[in-house]
Amino acid sequence: MIYLFIDTNIYLKLYEFNKNELYKLHELNKNVSEGKIELILPEQVKDEVKRRREKILKTTLELLERSIPSFPICPIYHDFPEVKTITNLERVLQAKTKVLIDKLKKQIRSKTLNADSIIKDLFSKATLLKLTDEIYTKAKRRFERGNPPGKSGSYGDAINWETLLQYVPEKEDLFFVGGDIDFVSPLDKNYFSEFLTDEWYSEKKSKIHYFEYITKFLRNEYPEVKIRKSDIENEKKINVLRAYSDEQLRELSERARRNLLFLEAIKESKFVKQMESQLDIIKGVLIPEYKIPDSETVRRLLESVKRSGHQDENEQKK
């Protein structure tokens, strides 16, 4: 039996994960259902997920809304035939994106996103641990003494830790998944806090197995689940985004909106046609990924636009 704790930030990242990450949580759900894993769910974590869900969705929805491309019109080329092709595609893309956003908002309000379903299912199978007065008192004392884990003005992490100390049996290892800096070593974030590791061994005579991402846990404990290196790299990129403030994210989104990504829609016409069908993916990934094309990609895309413009001219002549 594996005693598994997943920190709040991992559950919340489901609202940012792509479809592949949601699939991995399905794999975890399967092992919980088969009794191979006991998923430990402190009441504090359950409340935090519910409390912070709307804030995260608000930020990610704003990014999606700002991702609608806008082609800059300049007098020096506004009468080029390519401009008409681009602006027509732009209008289609904007219309499809707005329809998609409206659908997303409805699913957010009704709590029927893929992430909502997975979290609800996982929580229903987890061992829910109520917050008691005893745990709260111990957490408060820990926080006031300055012992980890804990953030300024918040007992949340201390409550979760005290809950784990109380529940997990002696001589049973704890598998801990979470990227919260309050639980990791200041010297190397790949390792669990030395203070907490020593405390756990002193109390439980067992070890803590720390994983920053759910993909690392699955790759280590369930190698039959296919985990690509790119999946872990993607999680690292998302963590980098999470380090930005809302204002910085808005700035990044605006800069991405102004780049040449809209040309990819021209190069790959299926992108426009399939926008609406991507709802099942976007439901799980509310932060769109931006890739700034390199110079060679831009050159090829511009050539594609030029060819498209010449085709329009030929059709008009006919």
C-alpha cells in the first residue's frame, strides 16, 4: 500500500494541464480505485482547491481572451492581396474563439470541466481527514515557533503537515507530490526539507519520497504508465509561468498576441476549421501555449501567405 499525499497546487494545475496530463490523472485514479494507493486528503486541501479554483480560472480565461490575434494594418501594405486573405482568416478565428470562450464559461459555471470531473472523482475515493481542534492548535504552535512548513500569515501548510503526522501509521513511508517551496530544501528544490525529513523519521521511523510533479511519481512507481520527458519539461514551463504575477502574465499574453502566430492558422487551415472541436482539450488547458516562430518558420509562412494572395489574384482575374 502506498500512502500518497498530493498538495493543493498539483490539483489546481489540472486547470492548466493539457489533455495528456489529464490522462495521467486518470491513471492515478485507476490505481486508487484498485486499492494500490491510499490517497490522503486533508480537509484543508479540499477547501483550498474549492477556494482558489475561481481565481485561477479567472486569470487563465483572461489569457485565453487576450490570445485572439489582431493583424496590424499598415498603409505601406494595406492594399496587398495578402492582407485580404489574412483579415478574412482573422475574422473567422476571432469568431470561433469567442464561441469557444462562451462554451468554456458555461462549463466553468456548471463545474463540468474535465478537471472538475477528475478532481471530484479523486476526492470521492480519497481518505478525507477532518481538521480537528488538536491539529489546528499544533499547526498554530508550529507556525508561531517559526518551524516549517508555512507562509506568512497562513497556517495552511502547517495544518496539512500536522494532519499527515497524525494519520500515517508508524513505519509507513509517505509519498509526497507537490512543488510548494515551503516543503522543499532551500539548497535544492529537488529535495524535501531537511527539517521536515528529520522530523518525519523521528516521529514515524520511515521515509518521505518527494516528487515535484505527478508525472515523476508515476514514472518512478508505475513505469508501465507511459511518461515522456517532454511531459515533465512542459510541467516545468508551467511552473515558470506560475512564478509570474498576474500583471506580468497579462504582458506576456499581449506580447504573444502581437507576434506572428496568426500565420500558423494560414499555413495550417485545419487550425481554423478545428478550433471548435478543440474544446475538450482547452477545457483542461486554460493557459494557451505560445511559441514564437524562428526566422526560418516566419519566412516559410510568409511565402505561404504570398502564394495564397497570388491565388486570390488569379481567381479575381478569371
